[in-house]
Amino acid sequence: MKNYSEKIRKIALLGILGALALVLSFTESLIMPETRFLPLGAKPGLSNIVTMLVTESMGFFGGLYIVLLKAVFALVTRGGTAGLMSLSGGLLSLSVVALMLKINCRSITMTGIGVLSSCAHNAGQLIVSCILTGTYALINYAPFLMLFGIVTGVITGMILQTVLPKIKKAAALSF
């Protein structure tokens, strides 16, 4: 019975964290509307905090659930291109996070993983943008997007690094 109860808790927690990722994503789109100062609709990627948290605590498939949920949300609320962009960036980002966590290198922190994840997300979206538009001139945005990825990755990684011990402590108390 305990194993069944544990599965229910994980599913419920995944649902709550999925909702949090969607709220962060939606809020971000309200706060950071596309402007000429942020080409290609670049946003900080705060919902990636949830993806990294879930991947770290529940594994690759938990992170995959969050990525797919965010992609479907983008598809439904902003259209096919947004859904594909979310999916491509999310899958590449998730792969990097999962690989870095699997390597378990003590020298890389959540901040470092956040930077790599954010840059991977931007690279995935840039590749799909080039394919969808049929123009590879968009590659000229790569330096900007990588710089933006480093800055936002540091921010999201530091937030996760700060809250992760508190979340783990709270989770340990609730079980």
C-alpha cells in the first residue's frame, strides 16, 4: 500500500509542478512581451527552474513530462510554431540537464547546469527557426542568444540552487 501511496504523491507533485511551470511561462510572456530589443522573442525561461527541479528530483521522464506539458501549452495558446519552438528547445535543454546530472560532476553546480541548459534551449530554438524559415541568416543571432542564455541561465540556476535545499527539506518533512 505504501508504494501505491508514494506513486500517487509523485503524480500529484508532478501535476502541481507542471501547473507552476505553466504559470511561470504565462507570467513571463505577460511581463516580457516580444520587443525589438529581444530578437526572436527571447525570454528569461523561468519555467526552466521547474524543469531542472523535476529532472533532478524525479528523473528524466519527470522532466520530459514538464517539457511536453509546456510545449502543448505553447501550442494551444500561441500556435504551432510556438509549440514546436518550445518542444525543440525544451528537449535539447532537458537532455543537457539529464546528462549533467547523470555525470554527477561535483565541479558543476546548478548554476552551471542552468547556463548549459539555457544555451541548449536557445540553440534548439535557433536551429528550428532556421529550418522553419528556410534562412540560415538567423544564425547571426547566435552570439546574442548565447549571451542571453548565459545571463538567464545564471539567474535560473542560482534560484534553483538556493531553493533546492529548502524544497528537499520540506519534502523530507512531509513524508
